[in-house]
Amino acid sequence: MLGGYMNKVLRINLTTGEIRTEPLDLNMARKFLGGRGFASYTLYKELKKGIDPLGPENKLIMASGPLAGLFHPCSSKITFAAKSPLTGIYGDSNMGGHLAAELKYAGYDMVIFEGSSNKPVYIVIDDDKVEIRDASHLWGKGTIETEKQLKDELGDDFQIAVIGPAGENLVKVAIIRHDFGRESGRTGVGAVMGSKKIKAIAVRGTKSIPVADFDEYLRIGKEMFKSLMSSPIFPEFQRYGTTMVVDWVNEIGAFPTRNFATGYHENYKELNGTAMKERVWIHDKACGFCPIACGNYSRVEYKGKTYYVEGPEYETIGMIGGCCVMPSIYEVTYGNYVCDNLGLDTISTGAIIAFAYECYEKGIITKNDTNGLELRWGDIESFAKLAEMIAKREGIGNILAEGVKKAAESFGKDSIKFAMQVKGMEISAYESHWAPAMLLAYATCDIGAHHNRAWAITYDIEVGREKITKDKAERVVFLQHARPMFDALGVCRLTWVECGLNLEYYAKIYSAVTGWETTLNDLLKCAERAWNQNRLFAIREIPDFGRKYDYPPARWMEEPAISGPTKGRLIPKEDVDKLLDFYYEVRGWDKYGRPTPEKIKELELEVTE
């Protein structure tokens, strides 16, 4: 018996209203595992070259993994994916919560949304009963009200994913939100959902997930829980969540401040985990099967009103608090609420607004461009107003809603040099003026600049920040396989990243669950296969795609950091080229950054036009 997989794919066509199921492709499962692996394979296979990411030809994938919803730590991750409207290449984003498990309990490994509705709808997946329902009464509402209203209409036992006004208005940094605080935040997947006029997806299931060797699976699961909870990092991570790294990141000069001009925020103690816990925190919050509960549910007062939000996490603190130079955790928490309710990615929105602040400071844009709004570093009022303008595509918000790269192209005057993005997607919260491995990880990320594919900054600190060496490329490539492996399996990577849970456990439990005897190297090979599949997707979409798309922002190569531990530092282009040469060699790609025929054959990939 094959376990872990529900052996069924649900396909929903929003144009025709057709709903059908088909058996899971087991060859795909063997080669790509699940989650983002399924998405990589399916989108490359089914999308035609050159389609409009916001047109009906694009497909939105919702895919769980073989280990999601089972008894072992943090088995809660689901992937949303599509051709990204932000980058024009493959895009995905991963979230926790309870949706991944519920989708499998309903009997499905993956849902493929095709076409576009001519009116707002929401999808109800209730075991074998699947419906497309009218959502006119929900259109225009924020994410919080939408989820609350659907919980009232359908029942608390439904797991619900929604978009906000940003997704409805096809803002290219729009998110999909679930469980009042878990988000698929990157690559603009919320805009793709909005383009299909899907306001929400509600899932409820009652089925059991098959397991090939139940006794062995249970034994390994218990061992994993025990090992995780005995980690010396576990208590601190449980208390602070991702906010525990604020002090350390600032200390090494990597906390993104003033649009990545520096990695040091003078008031970092007003933004760190202690500040969060003492000033805004109400209680911890956990995703499915998670003993850590790294989520933080918080409350903040602003202009006489009380707002509740899950967060802020480290990335939000970095991108709103650091990048936009907010003075305290209060402003960050309110900014978090504003973005979440509008359905905006806090990472990209922080980068976009910081870019706008700098453009305003330098006179590239003025009050004439902002409808009279004065843009100032550290001003939460202008941040909130600009976020609303972006979500509604009003005034200058219509330009900023396209992402920082397109905004820089619109503003001109060399603003592209401090538009902090790679491949069109905004950089997340690690300042890399003096972090070659982290810079390389951002530059080569398959979806655009994102830390979660390869958090390599710890390696820079471990082996020496000044080194431009092949081992850094080797480390980045390893991370780019290991971390996405978690997304494909449907589990949270923080068990390993933060608490050091042994990676070998995942091969053991995958083998027990599925009945397919699998090694860790086998799992990593599946992740490598998906990484190369995404590279082939980009090459098919953009004829000259290669090295020139793998450079970091000019700021990191040409403008020294202005303060803090990295003051005066930068990584010149010639060193970046050395890193790219090493990286392509390790990957088995040619000097232009393209997979060689030998690598394609080794990974058993097909190249199509």
C-alpha cells in the first residue's frame, strides 16, 4: 500500500464551471515528492510559453505534501504556486496553519484552478462535495472580515484561505491568507487568485491519510518530537519565535535599515523579541502538529482603536521596522495589521515603501506625485496610507503596486540602483553588503530574492565574511535543496533551521509513511530536480535568461554600507561574478547559468517549448 498520498487531484475550471478529479501521477510523486515539487512539474508541463500571469490561461496550484497532516513535528505546510505576475517566471509561496492537513483529509493531494470566473466566487471543498459559490457579498472586504464571515456561514471546522482588496485589484505583491495570520505571501499568488475572481477557498475533510508502516511511522514520529523538544534552542524559540534573531542580526550588521543602506538600526531594542513580548503580545499560536507555537498573537492601539494581528514575525519587523526605520514595535505591529488585512505581503510592501521614502527624500518623487502625502522615514501614518493606496491602486499606489522594479523603471533617475530586488521580486530582511553567501542565495533564488530558499548568512559568519570561495556556493546549493525539500514534503523547515532536528529523520519517516524506501540523498535529488525545472521554466519564458538575471541590486555592489558593523563594506561585481562562476560549476550549469544537457539528463527532465 502506498501511504502519505491521497492519490487524487482536483481540477476546477472557473471559466466553464467544470469540476473533476483525476488520479495522482505517481511518477510525478516519485520524482517531485509533493507541494512545491508538484507545482514545479505541473506548471512547466501545462502552461504555454508567454501566457499572461493574470489571464485565464495561468493556473493556480494548491498542493499539500506526503508528510502533511501526520503525527510528527510541524506537518502543516501547503504551497500555492503559479506563473508569477511579479517576476514573469515560476512563483510559489508556502504557508502553515491547518489547510495542508485539511486538504488531505478531504481526499486531495493537489487542486488546480484553471480559467477565470466572470463574477466573484468562493470554492467549498467538503470531502467529495465541491462547489463554486457566489462571493459578491464578500468582494471588497478585508481578509479578517472575509474569513470571519465565512466561518460564520460554513462553520468553524472549515479551513479557509482568502484574499483581500490587494488580490482583488491584482496588486502584484498580494497574498493568500489563512487562519487569521498564516500567509502565502510571496510572488503575487494572491493576485493570481484575484484574477480568477476567487475570493476564498474553504476546505473540510473527514478522511484518514494512509500509512504504509504505521508502527514504524509512529515510532519515528515520537522520536522526532522528543529530539525537537530536547533541543537547547527550543525554549527560546518557543518563547520568542522568529523575533529571537533581531538582536543577533542587528549585531552582525545585517538588519535591513533605511532601504538596505545599512544593516544597523540604532533603536533595535525597541523592535526585538523582548519588546514584542512585553508590549504587544497576547498569546502564542501554533500551526498543526507543532509543539513550538512560534506564532505570536498581538494587540496594538492606534488612534484610539484596538487592532489584533498575528505577528509581527522577524521578516515583518525587518522590512517595516528596519527598512522603513520605524521607532518601535507598536508601529510595526500596526503596519503588520494594515498589510495583512489589505492582503499585502509585508516583505515586499516594506521594501516598496522604503524605496518610495528614499525616492521622496532624493527628490525623485514629490508631493505632486503622492497626492500631497509627505513621505518620511519612521512615519507609520504615511506607511499605512501608502499601503492602502497600493492595495486599491490609487494614485502613486498604482505604480507601486507593480513592484519595486517596475516602479523604479517608471520613476527613472537611476532609482533602479536602490530598488532592492532580484528578478523583479523584493529582497527579504537580511542586509548583505558584507555577506557573500547570503547575497549569492538571494541572487540565484529560483523565484526571486527570498531568504527561505537558502538562509546562508550563518555560514558567512561561521567561515568568514570576507571569503569569496567555492564552499560558499556549495553551501548555498545545499540549502537550496534542503530547505525546499521541506516545502515538497509538506512540513516546516524551522524544526531543522532553528532547532537542529536531524535531516535523516525525514527520509526515515517518508519511507515508513509511503512504503517507498528512500534516503536523504533521494529526497535532496527530488528538490534539485524541482530547482532545475524552475530554471527551465524561466529560460522558456525569457529567451536571454541567465547570468544577467542572477545579479544582486547595484546598492550592494557599488554603494558601501553607511553605518554599523559593516560600514564601508560592499561586494564588488567582480567578486559576485566569482561567486556565480562557483555556483554554476557546483550546479552543473554552463557559464551563462543554464542547465547543461548532461544535468538535464541526470535529473530526467524534459525540455519543452
